[in-house]
Amino acid sequence: MKIKIGDNNKIKNSSIGHQININTDENSKNNHRANSFAQRHPILLSIIISMATGIFLLFSFWKYVIDFIEGLF
């Protein structure tokens, strides 16, 4: 595929250059503060939640819950 240059093509209603997002120090700091902890660290948050769930499931009262459920059947 070739692109011919110089055949009097006109570009109208173009958004080239309008989509550039210039990040200054102030703009990037404000954007960084706007994100929540969960948006900035999703993997760390999922590890913390899974560890807390695992520790909760290790409690000994689950034996009584399992015995109750088995007793229903």
C-alpha cells in the first residue's frame, strides 16, 4: 500500500494534535491523588484480601458449622 504525497489532498476537521495530553508535574500529581488505593494497587489489595480470608477460614469454629451441616443430611 502506497501513500501519495503532494496530490493536493486537504485534511479537514482533523483532531491531530488535540488529543495530546501534556502531563506537567502539577497535573500528574493531581491525577495521582485522585486515584484510590485500590486503583493504584489492585494486586496488593487482592493478596491482602485473600490472606485475610484464608486466616478467617482457619478458625476452629468451622468444625461446628460442618458438623451441623452434616447433621442436616
